[in-house]
Amino acid sequence: MSLPTLVLGSTSRYRAELLRRLYPDFEQRSPGTDESPLTGERPRDRALRLAIAKAHAAAEGLKDALVIGSDQVAELEGLVLDKPGTAERARAQLAASSGREVHFHTALCLHDTRNGRNLVHTDHTRVYFRSLGTDEITRYIEREQPLDCAGSFKCEGLGISLFERIDNEDPSALIGLPLIALARLLREAGIPLP
């Protein structure tokens, strides 16, 4: 019996790098999903809704595939910290996070096109920022350019120097794809790992 095609429903280079750790032979598709929040939607619910939507959008037209959708929402005291897009917004996000706890909700959906089944998981990571000076924030943004990252940092790079500690069950979740959960879901869907 042949294995289904594995598809990553994301154009994120970070998620692709993570997935290669588990399974080097996969396709990458842009889901083209509208990521606008819904009124009153909790950050955790938004992450899960978008992960499912991305998996389904990327699965369009596929018949024998396992499609991965993932989304991450950063939350500071109920306020969502989206990808900043500009250095100014990144500075504002990091200044607001300084000395505080930021929650990251990283959701995952493995959609099986063979039977329409969704296997889902949501990881919750707590990041405790050090008190950051203006010069530190400016130097960090200039060096790392974290403009495409929720919360304005890359924990796999220099961003790790911004923290006092990280509490989570899966260190890969903070980068954008919870590999421990994904490995479990892939095994459940019939992909032999390791």
C-alpha cells in the first residue's frame, strides 16, 4: 500500500524547515486563507479555526493526501500581536511585551483527503520577556528583521536573548509547527514515524 502525499498548507519557510525534520518528502501549497479575526473570537479559537481552514484550502483538488494546516496567534493580556510587518510595529510590540508574559497558541490540523477526517491539536506556550531597553529592541529588530513573525521575534535565532524563560510542552511549537503533536497525528493517520 502506498502512502498518501504529504502536503504542507503554508508558504512559511520556518514551518517547512521544521517539517523536514520529520518527513523530508512533502509538497508545499499556499492556502490563500483569509486570516481576518472574527468578532469576539478568542486567540486560541482563532488559531484552530485558521489551521483547519488552511488545511482544507490547501487540500482542494487532492484525493490521496494528508494536508497540514497550522496557525499561531500571540496574545498579550487578551490583545492579539499579529505579524508586525514594519519595524515601527515590531518596536511597539516588543516594548509592550517587555517584562511581561505573552501566550502563544499554535494550532495544527492534519486533514486526510481520503476520508475527510481532521486530526487537530493546539499547543499553548508561555513566553516570559525580560525587561527590554529601547536600544536592545532597536538592535534586535535591525539584526533579526522579525517582521513576519507573530510577537516580533524569532526564538530560533537571536530572539531567545529577549526572554527570561519559556514554558511549553513542545519547543518547536513556538517556531510555528508543533512537531511532537504532528508526529503523533501522522502516526495516527498511518505514516510510520520514525
